[in-house]
Amino acid sequence: MPDPLIAPAVFTIDECATYLQIPKRTLYVKAQHGDIPSIKPGRRVLFPKYDLDVWMTKEARRRTNTTR
């Protein structure tokens, strides 16, 4: 059983939706359009945590710069 105190390196769609606090449908659409970092090994869509963290930092900076 995975240790709940250790974050996984890759999130499932459910885990990622919870992590980003957005609906799963929005997440699927963003992944499909390449708007959010994801990988698709076979039929599953997975989200590398490191890439998501980098993406969120860039998005926060971009939004801060455009609101000034």
C-alpha cells in the first residue's frame, strides 16, 4: 500500500483534479489540447507532478504579469 505522506510522481485524472481543484472534464479538455502537461501511455492520461508544479508556477507568473 502506498504511503499517503509521500506524493506520487505521476497523478491519475482523479488525483490531478483534486490537486488542481478543477473538474475532471476541464482537465481532460486541457490535456487533449496540450494546455496542461500530461502523458498518455495507452488509454490512460497521467499527469507528472513535477511538470504540473512547473506549469502552475509559469501560469501564476503569466497571470500576475498580465494583470498589472
